[in-house]
Amino acid sequence: MEAKLNQLKTLLGEVADLGQIIALLDWDQQTYMPQGAAETRGQQLSTLSALAHEKGISPEIGKLLEELAPWAESLDRDSEEYRLITVTAKDYAKETLVPTDYVAEYSQVSTMAHQAWAEARAKSDFSLFRPHLERMLDLKKRYVSFFPPAAHPYDTLLDDFEPGMKTDDVKEIFNTLRPQQVELIQAIAARPQVDDAFMHLAYDEQKQWDFGVNVVTAFGYDWNRGRQDKSAHPFTTNFGIDDVRITTRFEKDSGASALFSTMHEAGHGMYEQGVGHIWARTPLAGGASLAVHESQSRMWENLVGRSLPFWEHFYPKLQAAFPAQLGNVGLEQYYKGINKVERSLVRVESDEATYNLHIMLRLELEIAMIEGALQVKDLPEAWNAKMRDYLGLTPPNDAKGVLQDIHWSGGMIGYFSTYALGNLISAQLWEKFRSINPDLDDQMRKGDFSALLSWLRVKIHQHGRKYEPQELVQRVTGSKIDPAPYVRYLKTKYGQIYGL
């Protein structure tokens, strides 16, 4: 059986190579590719995606999986061989239900949709993106039709990003979380607001870039196996465990946007860099799920990057870089400013207390579109109505409303809930680590994050996709995804900042 397993690994490696080449072309599209090349790039991605899909569902792989299955059942359920065979078999079963011509069409449509979204966002004109989103939504509905009926059609899409999670599971978690977050937001609104005027000044972009690089270097992001570039919407990608790339973006008159974007993406990047090399060129080389991935990015961005001990170390360096903007701003004022709770229009700029409401809004819209209860032509109006209901705000234009996120242009319907779930997991992991490492605050005050990263490497990163997300979270924290630690974290933090 060892020979058959090695044969399977060889075939899977070829599929992985094609996938990583596709990722490289996609990265180039979002960073350096000239706008006029979109159609050509779409054809290239369509061809490669079809080839990768055909190779991934080859009868040869299916035969090997069938032959290896009885042997796998005799192995320890925690062994690398058992997990590789069973996870690959599950992926294979799903992928064989999807026609290759659909994969090729999807790739071409998403490439053109991305370019249309970028132009529409720049011009704040949803009409430029609408026909592309309508086609993409039709494709996602077709995708659902390839699979056996689920309790809800959205379950099929959610499973691609959060294996094992059901729509009803997410709704139940959010229904528990929403009233507690609303109660906290209302309590904060009754308190005097903090002053963050210093955050809305002009900050030199190169200095912001340099400071962010220094911070994530201290975190442990490996520049020998990664790099950072600019993009319209920050993202992380990889072309193998040893080539993991992040991007960031700058917002005018915002002194923190690029920094927190860099920290967020570095969290994703360090996860990918920490995957065990045993999983290289296999389907298990990647994060357990998008929620687990987001737990890493949100932890480094917020639980570390917005903490007081972190800034006790880094704030003097930031003041030195921006003396005109921050020279007269004390540490406590800065700390409160970057943690100001304020209803805002843009998800990626929102604070920790209101962020999940942005996600719940998107989840409801996605479910409505998949159910057919909401048409794409009515999406801007529905978006604005949800913003008024959830946050009491009305977007002044499409760019700050329905066009602010890149995800739908790539067909990533089913993705958004993982952001909020990632917040919850991050707090669970944070509580667990602090319980065994009570010196964490002192370590951060010294700019030392090695103990935290090492623990995450052992408990989360090295496993790749070996465990399903709920299984992984329970193994590390003792429970499945649970809102309670996140609520405790928010109440403690903002109770201190706002004197609740």
C-alpha cells in the first residue's frame, strides 16, 4: 500500500502545482496586471482551471483512493496517512460532481467580474458590476444543483469554506451573539466618546509601509518565504508553503488602515507558512477552514495589535515616525483612539464591537440571493436598508456600500460568516493560551511574540487541513465554536476603555 500511497501523492502534487500556478496568475491580476489584459487572463485561468479539475478528478486518482480506503480504515484515525486519504476522498467525491466545462466558465466569468468590480468600485457605480454579479449568482445556483439536496441550498456553499458547518448552525451562533453585541454597543453609545481626530490626518505612505513591515517581522512573518504588495482589497495567497504573499492598501487620511491590514494579512500568511511540510503538494496544505484562518488574522490584528501591551512597546516607535501627527498624543489616548467604537460604513475599517454586525448583514443578503428572495438589481437598496437596520447608517454611495468588498466578484458566496466565526475562535484560542502563559502581556511589552507564535504553530498551523474546524477548535480549547469568550473579551476591553 505504501507504493499506491506514493503514487497518489505524485498525482496530487501535479494537481497542487497547477492550483498554485493559477493562484500566481490571480495574484498578478490583483497586483500588477494591466487592466486591458483581463480577457486574456480570463482565458488563461479558464484553461488552467479546467486542466487542474480534470487531473483532480481523474479515474486514476479515484481508483487509488478506492484501493487505499480499506487500508486507511485499519490505521490510527490521527495518523497522517489516514487523514490524507480520507480528506482527499471527500474532496474527490465533491469535485467529481462538478462538470469541467462549468469550472472553466466559472474561472473566466470571475476574472472579468473582478475587473468590473474594481472599475465599479473606483467609479462608485453598481451598474457596471451588476451584469457580472448576476451571471456569477447564476453560476453559484448551478453549482448548488450539482449536489444532493441539503437542508438549505446555502449549506452547499458554506461547506466549501467551513467544512461541516450548516446554515442553521451559523444562524444559531449569530442569534446568540447579536443581542449581546447590540447591548454592548448601546451601553458604549451612552458614554462620552473618545477622541480619535489624530487618526484622520495625512500619514506618509512609505513610512506606514515601513512601520507595518517592522511590526509583522516582529510577529514572525518570514520574508524569506513571503512578500507584500499593494492591492485594491487586501488578501493573502500562496504558491506553496515556502511562497506565501500578502497585500495591503492605503486609505487617504487614515493613520491605521494600512497597518492593521498588514497585521491582518500577516496573520493569514504566518498560518500558511506554518503548515507542516509533510502536507506540501497535497490537498491538506492549507488552513483547516476560513473561520480558523480568520481566527489567526483577527488575533494578530486585534487581540495583539489593538492591545495596550503591544502599543506600550511600539507606540514610541510610531511617534518617532510621525511626530507631527502623534507627537502630542499620549499612549492612552492613542490606544483608546484605535479602539473607538463607532457605527461605520465600511467593514474592514470597523471596530471589534460592531464588526460582526457587518458580517450578519452580508450573510442575510447572501442567503436571500441564493433563495431567490432578493434580485441582484435590488441589492444596493437592500444593502442600504440593512445598514440602516443594523447600524443606523445609510451609505452615501455604492463604493462605501454594496461595492466595498471584493468577495462576490470571485463568487465567494458562503464566505462572509467565517469572518465572525473567526473572531469567536480567536477569543477561544486567546483565553486558552493566556491560561497557560500568564506572562503574555509582559512578553508583548517587550515586543516578543515568539511564545504565542510557537504555540499556534504546534496547536493550529502545522496540521493544515488534517482536522475539520470544529474538531480542531475542540482539541485545542475543549469546546466547539463558542461566542462566550469573545463576548467576555469585548466586555472586559470596552468596559475599561469606556468605563462601563
